[in-house]
Amino acid sequence: MGFVKAAHEDSLRFSVLGSVRAWRGERELDLGSPQQRVVLTALLLRRGRPVTVAELVDAVWGEEPPPTAVAMLRTYASRLRKVLEPRRDAGELPRVVVSAADGYLARVPEHLLDLGVFERRVAEAKKLRAAGEVSAAADLLRAALDGWEGTPLAGLPGPLAEAERSRLMEERLTTLETRLDTDVRLGRHSEVIAELAALTGEHPLREQLCRLLMLSLYRSGRQAEALTAYRRTRSTLVTELGIEPGPSLRELHDRILAADTSLDPPSPQGEADARVSPVTGHATRPAQLPAQLPADLPAFTGRRAELEKVQALLLDDERHPATVVSVIGGMAGIGKTALAVHWAHQVAHRYPDGQLYINLRGFDSADSLMPPEEAICTFLDALGVPPQRIPARLDGQTALFRSLLARRRMLILLDNARDTEQVRPLLPGSVGCLVIVTSRNQLTGLIAGEGAHPLTLNPMTPAEAHRFLARRLGAARPAAEPRATHEIIARCARLPLALAIVAARAATHPDFPLEAVAKELHDSQGSLDAFAGGDLATDVRAVFGSSYEALSVPATRLFHLLGLHRGPDISAPAAAALAGLPLRETRGLLVELTHAHLLTEHSPGRYTLHDLLRVHAAERVVAEETPQERNRAVERLLRWYLHTADAARAHLAPHRRRVPLEALPPGCRPLTFTTHDTAMEWCEGERLNLVAAVHQAATSHLHGLAWRLSTALCGFFHLRGHLHDWLATARTALDAARDAHDQAGQARSLDDVGVVLTMMGRFAEAIDHLQQATALHRELGDTVGRSQALRDLGTTYLRLGRPDKATEYIRRSLALDRTHGNARGEGLALAKLGDAHQRLGRFDEAIDHLEQALTVLRADSDRWGEGITLDILGTVHHRLHRHNSAIEHYHQALDALRDIGNRWDEAHTLSHLGDALLTTGDPEAAQIAWRQALAVFEESSAHPDAEEIRGKLHGVDEHAPATGPDPTTAHRSATPTHTNPTTTRP
């Protein structure tokens, strides 16, 4: 078979990527009738999760099952058990096909199912591509595809087989496309042409295959054939579907027609610096590299002299690259960003390790200025560094960033910088990179201290300004009205931003003569004349005022109100809350503003203001709206964020204590979520806005909103590991509550700060905050809050290695919970007490407390707490050398944690499961569990324990002895999941 060889000769192996088959060792098993194979397939595809009898009936027979369907299913299950476990004693429980509630589940390790091996290899290849190990990724993808034996689920009847067959075939074809794309990236374009030609014939509607075939043909010197392939695909799409090819395919066609040199095969330059695949030993280049440059302006024109000047900074001899820092300066609206982006696109091919871009917001409001810590964390995230591996201090972050850039050739665009101190930590420490900085200020410190090359932009020349208008309006209109064109250019003082706004006004009214546009500018009190050297703010107001006249009154009001928003961008629902308007109406207004170039839709449904426009909007909202309306708008927006964050909390941390909410204003509707994933997706997409909202609430004297929003976000920050954001918002919330003398807010915020400090390993500070929280909760008579703070103190002392001290606090928490009937608190306290006892070697007491905790938490339907408790029980049994019992508890813990999407604690339990499996003498199964844990850590922002798991895997690879932990020693591998920072407070 094409998947991992079994660990023992007697191991079961299963195949679904072809005919459904099973082996014991090398002997193939008879799986019975096609219907019986469907039952086994349904169980295998559910991957250890139960399948109900009703689902199995539907899988086998669809909508018309026979009257005896249920009985027949029982028979099929019984026969499968006999085939798969022929030596099982009559009284022994099944281990493979297991009864579960109203149905069955199959317990089959992932490495013994060919689909599991395939998916693991594809996932590992994805990570290798992201890490730059392209050749190794290609090897893994090829190995993954080699495991297929034909059409999946071949010969199986029924609706399940039909649906899954289609899904699996699509998964295979997508993987094949990825492998072919990887081969093309590696310069193997000539080798894959025949395969791509055959595949495009089989799948003529798949544009990705056509794209790869076109690129491979072009890179092989077969331009005409590449264009023929495009025409053939286009003809098929138009004939069969009535649609044109997508923008990506059309763009490639145009670039091939133009013989775009950026399409040439990868240059051999820099091979000495390329990474080496651990599989093949071949040099590789990073795949899925950061490519963060904003889109180049299609209408970019002019600046030829400036482009020649900056181009001259780059050495022609790329074998000896230097790091070049270029500072592009000039007044607001002069076109610094447009030029920087255009130049960056022109030279991006010379920097094969990717491009990083960030808007440093240097001239936004003071509390929106991006500190270098935030910028460098954004870059580290783009380079694949998990949040919890990012150092807390700026100097550590800078050192890590520079280490990652060593021996890489990257292009970095730092847009809208305020000063040298904001930029300096973001500069590489080694040669080979290009850094482009834009700023309104002269960054003399950067020029003097770092050898940066300055370029100051002036207004366009008259000829450039004329070409600018002709490019946007068409050549005919300016040529027909040369006097009006000259007047417009003069009134805009050849400022690109002003010209763009006026051009948009003229373009939206193609029947208006340019003379009318020029007259409008003339009538605006002549303030555009000041662009030649007067007061910039006055000029901007006049230019924007000219654009306003084409807007509807509601759109103008919305633009003003956007000046109140502090986050980097805004979604349509958030804008609706800000304006107090229905979402549908707001979407129309956003489109109107976007068309007038007063707003940019930088991603679907998300909008941002240019920095100059943001300043102007903030000025206008003060002039046009009363203080009362401004305050109401800000409060509407912040309450919308709070209520939507609370709706997300219900899915991410349903048992976490809610914050009290006030009613929303009429017509302001928060978002609702139906799944854990959609709630998490919203929180991730709005993270920077939510952080900004907490700070804005505090500075707007909405102190209650500040601490409530911060507290509502704790579950999200907890699960994703955004500890820096969590600490910043919790501290802001604490300050706000103190300013308002809000003791309840202070108590909750003190607890939150203490928890995140514990997770960051700053125990002394955590203890101080938690003790203050305990005292405040006592003063307020809040027994639930006081109990929670005491439990959190206990957790902190557990992580300090002081289980004796932890026991003291946890017992106090437990007594409070029992006295006041707080069942969930009682269950959590019992679990933590059990953990403390197991660390002290008091195993009987630990088991007693943990079993009590399970009873209480299950009665409260608290699957999070239940999963953690089961994990600790597994650790106790592991330390007592009851390994089978430990493994069973770990499996139960995994079921509970997966039910609620608690991926981090799932990973910890997988780590502990691997420890137990290794102790039982099954290093291969242990490796599978550890790899699954490592994959979770790496996919979801990770955790410091990822490095420990890599050490375990390395130890097994080095044939480390598989000895169990000493039951009298708290071995690190036996440390319960909930003592990790991710589970300080479930």
C-alpha cells in the first residue's frame, strides 16, 4: 500500500482512496457486501466521531430504506467486528467498531488510514511551502498523491459514497494542482507540460490548470501555444457557461502577449542563500511567501525622473546585494505611496523571498499611531512566527525579526512613517533587502544614521499633470477643452491627490464640460491656489469640498462620521452602527463614497480612509455635527462592538461569566453567529478595531464600555493566544474603571490582567493583581468573582511550582462555591485541587477530587472543564503506570475538547496521549499524536510547548528509551493541560 507501514505485523490498515479495503499485517480481509463496506466507510470517514444509526441508514439506502434497515445495520456492525477483531473474547469490548450512544464509531489511528496519511502529508507540505521548503513540499505532495489507488470508494453504492467520492476527487485534484504549481515554482515547467495538457483536456473548465499550462509553455519558449491554450479555455467557458475567464487568467494572457519579463523562469541568482530541503537536499525557495504590496495603480503616470533616480540605487550586479533604504518624502497628497508601490512592483522580482507592507499611520490621531512593537509583530506574524513566541520587549522582537531576514532577500515598504524611531526597529540587520519608507517628515536621523537615500517629491510638472488627467478621463476630453484643463491643473496645483478627486468628479459626469468643473473650483473661494505653498489644510478642504458637491447628503454625513472611528478600517455593519442607519442603506452610501475616491474598499466589505481624508473627515465632523450627535455616534459604534463581541463569546467561551450589557439604541443591530468558526473569524477580522475600540472607549470617558468590551474579548484572546493585545486592553480597561471609580469594573479587570500575566509567566505581577481583585470582590460582596480570583491565584501558584500554596487558595474558592451554590465554580475548583494533589503525589485524593469535578461539570454541561479534568485524570493514571486507563481518559478528554473547538487544550492532551503511548512501547503511535499536537499549535497561533513537542519527536527519532515517568516525580510531560497558560481560566 502507498501509506505508512503498520507498527506491528498484527496492525489493521484501511484504504478508501481506491476500493475500500483492509489488511491485518500483509493479509487482506474480506469486508463483506458492498452495503457492509458502506457502513465501514461511513465510520472511517467520520474519523473517530460517532455515526448515528439514522445516518448509517441514510448512507446505505438513502431516502428509501427497507423496513429491516436497522436490524441489517446491526448485523453489518457485528460482522465487521468479527472480521476486524477475530481474536476478541466473548466478554471483551470491541476496540475498533465501538458502540457510541445511538450508533457506532471506528477507532482507527490516522496513520493506519490512507486518507489520514494523505491529509497529513498535504498539511505538512503546506507548512513546508509556507516555510520556504518548496522542494521538500513537492516531494511530500508527490508521495501523498502516490498513495491513491484509483477512484475513491470504488464500487460502493449509496448517497454517502457518491457525495464523498466527489469530495475526495476534488481534494485530489486540488492537491494535484498544488503539486504542479510547486513544480512550476521550482523551474520544472518543461517537465509538467505533458501532464498539464492531459489534465486540461480532462478538466477544461478548471482555470488553474490552464494558468499553469500557459505559464509552463511560455517559460519553455512556446508563447504561441500558451496563447492557444488560453483561447481554447476561453472558448469552452463562453460556449458552455456563458462567462469570460477570471481576472487572474486574463491578466496572465495579457502579460504573455506583452512578453512581461517578470514571467520569465526563476533566476538562478542567490542559490547559495536558498534553503535546503530536508527530504531531497535540493536548494529551495520559499512558497506562499508574504506578498503584501497593495495593488499598483492601473492609471499610474509620470514620475519618470524620480523612478530613474531610485532605480539607480539598486546594484546591477545582484551577486553582491546590499541593503538599500530609500526614504520618499513630501507633502500630504503628493503621491508618495503611489510612487513607492509602483516602484516596488517594478523591482519585486529581484527580491524572491517576498514583500512586506505596513501603514505606520504616522499622521493619524495620536492614539492611532502605530508603535514599532505593533508593526514588528505584524511582520513577524506574516513570517510565520506564532504570537506566543514573539518576545515581550521591542529589542527582543527586533532581534528576532532581523534573524529571520538574515540571508533572505526581501522588499519592505514602510508607508506613512512619523519619525526615525518608528522606523529603525523595522530595518533588516543584514544585506540583500530593499526598504522603502514614505513620510511627510524629513527623516534626517534615518538618512544620517542608517545611510538612507532621500527623495523628496514635488508637484507634478504641467505635462505630467495633463497626462494624469488624460489617463483618467480619456485623451479626448482634455484635448477638446485645453483652457479648462489648464485651469483645473492650476487650481489643483498639480497635486496628485487633488487631481484624482477632481478627475473622479468629472468622470462621474461624462456629459459635463470640463469648463463646468473648472468653474466649480474657481468658485470655491480660490483656496486651491494655496497648494503652491500656502496652508495645506485650507487647500485640502477646498478640494474635498469640491468632491462633496456630487455626494448625497447621507453619504456626506457618513463620511464625516467615519472621522470618529479609530480603527485601521471599518466593515459595513460597523459603519451602519456608527451612522445609526440600516445596513442596506449604509452599503449604498459606502459604494457612493468609494466611487468618489473618498473611501477605499481594500478587501471585500472592508473600507479605509487615506490619512489625509481621515484628518479632513475628523475636522468636518466637528464642524458639521453637534457634540451630542458625535458622542451618540461613538457610543453606538462601541456598543455595537460590545454586543457583537458578546455574541461571539457565547460560542468561543460559553461558560465564561458574562458582562452586564445595556440595551442598544433602536435600529442598531449586532451581528449574530451560528458556529464557533464564524465567531472566531469575526473576532480575528476585527481584532485591531476591537483593540482600538477599547482604547477609544476609555479616552471617550465611556469607562463602563471600555472594561466590558475588554472582558468580553478575553475568551477570544485566550483561545488564539493574542496575549499582547489582551494585556494592553485589560490594562486600559482597568485604568478606565479606576477613573470612573467603578469597583466592579476594577475587580473584573484586575482579574483579567492577573490571568494574562500568569499566561505570560509574569507571576509576581499576576499575584499582586489577583490579590487586589480578591479584596475588591470581597468588598463588593461578589462571591462568584471572589471565588474566580482565588481559583486564578491557585492556578498561578500551580504554574509557579507551588502546589502547596495553590491548594490553600483553591480550597478557599471551593468553600465559597459550595456555600453559595456555584456549581460550575465548584467543579473547576475540584479539578484544580485534583491537579494540585497529583503534583504533590497524593494520587488517591487527586482521583477523588477529579471524579467529583467530573460529576459537577457534566451536570453543568461544561465540556471545556470536563475535557481538562479528564486530561488531568489521564495524567494521574499515567503517573501510576495505569497506562491503558490513562490512554482511555485522554481519548475522552479529546472528545470533549473537540466538541467545543478548544484546539489548544486538544493539542496538550494529544501531547500527553503521546507520552502514554510511548510508555506502552508504541513510539510510532506516540509520534502520530505529537505531530497532531504540533500541527494544532502551528495552525492556530501556537504555544511555547510546541518546542517541547519538537524535542519529543526528535528524541524518538534518536531512539530515546521509552520509559514511563517516575510516579513520585512531576515529570514535565505529565504536566496537566490546564496548568498551561492557555487554560488558566476555562
